[in-house]
Amino acid sequence: MKRASRVLYLFHQSLTAPISRLHGLAQVVALSGERPFAVISYEPRNLSALQKGVYERTRSWLLEHGVPHTPVPVVGTRWLEIPMGAASAFLSCVFRGTRIIQARSYIPGLMALLATRVSPARFLFDMRGLFVDEYVLEGAFRPGTPRFRFARWLERRLLFNADTIIVVSERFRDHLLTREDLAGRVEPGRIVVIPNRVDLERFAPALESRERTRAELGWDDDLVFVYVGSTAPWHRLDRVAELMARVMERNEHIRLVASVYPDPSSFEDLALAAGVPKERMALATSTVDEIPRLLAAADVGLMLIDDDISKQVCAPIKFSEYMAAGLPVIAAGGIGDTRDWIEEEGLGILVDGEDVDAAAEAVVARLTSDAIVSARARCLDFAARALDMRQTLRQYEGVYRKLEGR
């Protein structure tokens, strides 16, 4: 029987980054029983004591599962970091027998492209998002400028040269196949859709202790709305605050809980300015490991996202976590395939994020205890059917086998 090829997982973040650790690296560890893996990450020189502890624990965790790790120092300029990463990937091919380089996002993709040009390894572009469009949304790029044109050129080079491209939604795949500068130049067979899913086992204990947790937090008689995520502008926390202020005016038994990073106080300021009663709002300081407990104890998840093309193709991890916790969602904007899922499966309410008054009326009209209870059951059932991380592991193993010709 042919031995499984080694996969090099290459990303341009530290082992301390929570999203990469919880999703990407957990996936690597789960798959490492079937085939050999190696990891390259980028590590800052001045980690805090807390970060050093996370780094050492994560590195030990990888090594315990037989996954060697190579740290590349962050030097502050991609003109040096990109060739350093490419060289490290090439050495992994030469000395560790790596035959598949899985590049998570664009910068690692360029490193992988360089390394695979001078080695026998195959290039797996784990695209994750439309980052050129995200930079335009954030104001870092302006269309028509030399930087924008160069970024588009680089994006096309990655898409045209990758052996396989991973995207997170069918809408993402359709976009790549129909965009004017890509149409007819990216073979449909090279694009594989793998949505962002979660480890449902992380949520099982929290679901079992839901009522006890609610009693401990004093939520017994409340309907708890929760937001978990970053304060990035495209999450439209201004609209979240305005919507909740109007909903809470109409129902005195609603509570708002938010676990936000990196600046929780900025959301509190938004909420208070919008009219959310301070005594009915709480900022949770939950770690990644504590998020399942917080979500499982709540009743409704909030997910109002900017309606930009970079978000219209996304697959929010937040949505998968809400479903795993049994939370119907209030959703708006660019949410990829989840829009269809919410409508077809009855997983929450789609609202117009720009018409806050109409959105509030729609939410209040649906807020009965019976509706929430029945929606919880549908969310949990959908998570079990469509959002179980084990499905993701099977899909990735299928991609690896195809790349190695098995």
C-alpha cells in the first residue's frame, strides 16, 4: 500500500493566534493520525509571558502528535518574510519528504508557489477569503492604484497555478468561475468547497449544563441575545447596537451579552450611545475554551455583516458555533451560503441591516418562547448534519489523496 504523502501546513500567523490554533492546527492534529504533517508558523520575537506559555503548550501539543514545527521569525517586512517562508517550505520538501504544501491564505500562498516551482510538491491553496476585496473594504487598497493592480495580479497567479483551491462556500466558487478576469481560466474541477465547521464535541458538555449555567448567571427569566467576535467594522456592531436598543425597548425581559475583541469597551460605548440599558447588558471576557459555555446558555445569536462581495462569499465560523450551541440567528448582509441555510432550514431570521426599525419589528414579531425552543432543535439538528468537523476532515483527506494520485 502506498504511503501517505507528508503535508506541510503553512500560515502567516503565530501558534498563539486563537483562530488558527482552534481551527487550522486542530484540523492538522486530527488528520495527523492518517498521514504525516509538518507546520511552519511566523513568531514575533517579543512575546508576553502569557503568549510564551500558549506558544510552548501549542508547540508541545503538535510534537506530541508527531507534527514537527518550524518557527520563522517575524522581521516586519514581507519582502523578507516571503522568501524566508518559501525557503523553509523548500527545505521541508528536500529533507522531510513534503509532497503537498497547504497554504492558508494569500501570503503563505505566494511562499508555496515559489517553493513548488523548484520542488516536486503540489500546491494546495486554502484560500479562506477574497483578501484583495477585503483590503478595499477596509480602505487599505484603492481600485486602480498600482498596489491594487499588483495584488490582483498576484491573486490571479495563485489561482492559475494552484493544483487545488479550497473555498468556503458555493457562492465563493461561483464568484471565481464567473468573475470577469477569471472566467474560463480557472478549471471548475480544481475548486473544492469546504465550509467552516466546528468540533461539536466541544459544545456537548456546555449543552448538558445549559440550565445550570443560566441559573448561575442569573438568566433564568431572560431572553439572552449574544454576539461573539471581533470589533472589525464589517461586523457592523453599530447596527447590532441599534437593533438591540429598539428590540429591548419592546421587551423588558431581553438581555444583551457580548464577548468581543480586541477592544470590548468600544462595543459598550456603541451600545450605550444607541440606547441599550446598561443594567441589561454584559461584556463577557470569555476565552476561546469558554465560548461554548457562553453560547449554550444564551437564546439567540447576532450576526449582522457588511454586504460587500468579500463577505457575500464567506462562511462565518460564528454561524457554525451558534448552530452547535443551538442558537437561532438574527442575520443580515454578506453571509455566503448561510443565507440559504437560514431560509430553507428555519434557523433564524434574515433582516435588512440598513433598516433597523423594520428589522426590530421582524425580530419582536418572532420572539415567542415556543418559536425559540423549536428553532433550537432545528439548529442543533442542522449542526449535526452539516457542520460537524468530522466532515471537514474527510473532505481534506479526499483532497490530499487526489493530489497524490490515489
